Amino acid sequence: MKALIGLLMCFFSTFTFSQITITQNHLPTVNDTIHYKSGVFNNFDPNATGNNYTWDFSNIIANNSRADTIIPVTQTPIVYNVVFNVFIANQAYINQTPPSMGIGFEVSDYYDFYKKATNYYRKAGFGATINGVQTPVKYDHPELYFKLPLTYGTSDSSISKYGLPIPGYGYFGQTIKRQHIADGWGTLITPYGTFEAIRVKHIIDIQDTIFSESLNFGYTITRPTSYEYYWLTNSNIRAYAAKVYRNGMFYTVDFYYNPATSIKNIQPSSCIVYPNPASEKLIVLSPSEKDKQLIIYDSFGKIIYETNIHTVTTEIDIRDLKPGIYIGLLRSNLSSEFLKIVIQR
């Protein structure tokens, strides 16, 4: 089996993207399976945003993987179907990192329920096995994640509440205030692609209300304000391209990636691609065979350039390609080799 080739080049882009609009068509839908890679963001600056801004996260190492599959509400346990009918929620998924409810609560099999419509994307509530009992929790007012259509400067907020008896414990309730503002737009560069994106900042304030039957005592806890940062794109991925959030002392980042085309899946081989980085021309040195075809894909798998190669050394004019991360396929009748290409200007 032929070894695969790759060369990853870093760049700082000055290319100007136009502002974009996010609609319900750019957000998750039923039967989508969305893949993410996660890592620690050691030097995240939450104030680094603005008009036509470039967020360069290409050097962050993300090792942990997960996949979220969006499912119909009817595919969740039947006790949840009764509460989250089609008027309340139209999609759900298993949350693999559910929020903490505090000491004394054993929580498993946690489902989040969302409603996507033309003018909003919001969380209707959740269902989870809490202290051994399947418990549907519908918010008195849905938690608004994104007001749609979303453009630079869009903002809104919501206040949601719920309360429920907990077997063997007492009572637990929450008041959740979530605010969001689209505070930046421009170019997002991740290890897995380059995107036109809008950044959306979320501000979350939560107050817990707790009553312990064993202590016959109730109290409230106001949690510290937390923040989440989403980068939404109008591409066809129907997911956020990146999300940054605080996790203890550190920031965690989630990156969207396509396991079929991700440049992180490409392993090195014997060919040479230079210069490094490339700006106006790219030279491909393929000493093993002469007659080949070069196809260059963008991060979504769309062909944006192709040519035939008939010599060992081939010079390619890349001035018409936008700055970004690309995947090149160099193939012949006998082999297929992949190239990692990043264009800098």
C-alpha cells in the first residue's frame, strides 16, 4: 500500500471576506452526525474579535474526539416523547458532557431537546436518569441560543426556569439567564479547515435552588458568570466550526472536522511540496511517476482546482486561490497520494 504524503504550512491571512448571515439552514438538523475534536486553549483572548477579524487557531492540538448524532424526539425514551412533543422540540441528541447538578445527584443518559425554527434556535429542556429515575425537564421558557437570522451585531437573551423533586434527596431547581451577541465576523482558521464565520459570545448566569429532605433545609447558590464563544459559518457543515468555553482553570476548544477529508488524517510519504509556506506558486516534486492528475479540494470536499502533471517537477500558479487550508490529491493509475496545502498572503 502506498504511503500518503503531507506538508502542513501555517499562514496569517489578510484576505477580506464579506459579512455573512446565519439561518436555520446552517444549524444542525435531524439525522446529522457531527464530528468534533477537542483540546486545551492555553492562551485564548476572549476580547480578540471585531470586523473582518482573523482567528488563527491552526496551531492548537486537539486530540479528543466525539460525534453528536441529531435524532428525532420520537427516538428518545417514551417518557420524554410525552413532554417534548413536536410543538416544543423537533430534535434531540445525547449530551456526552452534561452540566453538573451538584453533589448528591447521580445523572446519566442525558438528552438535550431543541427547537429549530426560522427565527430562533433554542433549548426546550432536557431528559436524564436522575438518581435512578428517567426525568423529563421542560423549561418554563426555552433557553435561547441563537436569534435568527443572525448577522454581525445580532443580540438577544432569555430567562429559563425549572424545578423538580429528586427521589432520595429533595428538590432541585435552576434559573438560567443566557445572553448572546454576535460580536465579530471574518475568517476562522482551524487545524481542520478555513471558514467564513460569525463569532457569537454567550453570557450565562445560573442560580441553583436546593432543598435537602434529610437536613430539612433549603438554600440558593449563585454560580459565577460563565462564557461560551461560538463560530458559526454559512457553509454546508450545519454545525459550529469552533466553540471555546471555560473548563476549570483552562479554556477548552471544540473544532468541527470531517473524518473523511480532515487533513489531520493524512500521513506523510516520500514526495515533496514546496515552498513552505506557499503564496503565489506551488512546486510539486513527484519523482516516482510522471503522468498524474492533481486535484485540490477545499475543507468541505469541493474541487476548486485540477490539472494534469506530465513531468517530475511541476510548478502550479495558486494566485487565484483564496488563503486557507486545502487538500490536494495526486493520483495516477498506480497510486494516490495526498498533499496538505496552506496558502499564505
